[in-house]
Amino acid sequence: MRAEVALKGRSFINALDLSPEEYEALFDLAEEIRAQPEAFAEVCKGKVLATLFYEPSTRTRLSFEAAMLRLGGQILTVADPQTSSVAKGESLADTIRTIACYADLIVIRHPKEGAAHLAAMYSPIPVINGGDGAREHPTQTLTDLFTIRTFKGRLSQLGVAFCGDLRYGRTVHSLLRALLRYPGMRFFLVSPEELRLPESLRDELQAHGVPFLEVEQMEEALPHADVLYMTRVQKERFFNEEDYLRLRDFYILTPERLHLLKSDAIVMHPLPRVTEIAYAVDADPRAVYFQQVQLGMYARMALIASVLGVV
């Protein structure tokens, strides 16, 4: 029997805002929605979700909007702040308080760290962080944990290799912090020196006593990984284009390298992909990044329904 998810009226800003037990309850609900979508097709009828995106997005914004529409709700969207009063100098606090007059729930993406937290402080309705700066992307973590549980059957006793941009990758930072709370985890951190995991996160790993290995070569980590989490080098986080171009193709997962992975491992990616996964890898059954996208919609449906208190 599915446990109740007591999230009504709560904002979701940080991956650690939810306990492992609350994540599990959300995943159970997501599985139920996935199995019987028709049973949830009108639970959000009369509710409005506002998506306020100060950064470009395809998957996160459309995933939330599709999730709300599939639950029978409606959406308002600001995909380009330059077409809104932000272009006139309106503060984030005033924008949030204005949107809250029209909607029941706000999803925000912002380039500045802490913006989602600030939005929640001023909002009379729940706020969900759709990604802020290089630090947090909690609903991608929700998606990633749900994907790992779906394909591996557990969120413990796993070797997880993170490969690529570990310095600026907010999806990596959020997921690492969440996985720290599960027993028996081992991490392999694959990156060039310039894109190593921030020292603060390495300190967290050490404080939790979680074993981790930092390497520069993919080949050193692949044979040990139950989960390979690939990331792109993010051009928008670089001030120097020369550095970006030098590091962009540092790691490329090819079919040849894929042979080093366990037969039951999975390959994940938060997307968008640039050059870091060869298209030939897509045909391998271990490549689950597009299934990951769909699972993310169901996970967000569960989150929306729970925060709005309609289930």
C-alpha cells in the first residue's frame, strides 16, 4: 500500500528538503501514476502552475508543463524574462508576489544561486526550484533517484561514476548530496583538474565517510560503475571560450569504452547532450537517458500532486 506523501503547501528548493522516506513515497506515487495515468487525469483540475524561467530550458520546463497538463491542471509560462516586467527592472520578490496572485504553484529557474530560496521567502504559494546557478537542481535529483531505483531496484550498495563537469554541474551536486544518505554507496569522480568537484562537496563526502576516488581517465572508473552519470561541459558557466573549447571534448563515451561497463550497468545523462555521448551508444540497452526524461515527468507529476495536496 502506498504511503501518504505529506508535502501539501511545501516548497522544494534543495534536494535535501525531502527525507529518503519522502522520496520513496513520491516514487511509489509516481509508479502508480505511470501504471494508471487515467486515474490521475483530473486531480489538478482548476489548479494553475506558473513556470518562471530566467535561463534556457527544454526538458525541465516542458516536463513540468506536461506533468501539470496530464494532471488536468493549467499552466502559465514565462520562458523569456525579457518579454516580462523583469526587463523594466522589476525585482524578483515583486515578480514572485505578482505571479502568486494568478497561480497555485511556481516553478523557477534562475542563473543566480539562492534565487529559488529568495523566491520561496516572498511567495505565499509553494515554490519549486527548477535549477539555480551551479548549485542546486532538486527535481533533476528527484528524476535521477527515481531512474536509478527503477532500473537498479535500489538506492543503496551502488557504485556511481560521475563523469565530466563536476565543478559547475548542479545536477551532480544535488544528486551526490542526496545519495550520501543511502548506505553502501561508492563514488568515482571522473573529470579534468579544472572541473573537479568543489572542495566543499569533497569535504561533505569525507565527513560522511563515503569512499570516493577522483580520476582523470574514464577507463579507471567504468569497470566499477553500476551507474554512469555523464554530463556535458557547460559553455554558459565559462568566462573564457578558449577554456571551454579545450575541455568540451575531454570525455566522450563511445561504444568501445562502453565495453568496459558491467552488463547490468546503466548510463544516465541529465541532457542536453553535446558531444560527450556518441550517438552509437543510444542503441545499447544500458543507455537509459531518454527513459530518464519520461520518468522525470512522472516524478514531477507526483511532486505537483503532492505539493498541491490533491492526492
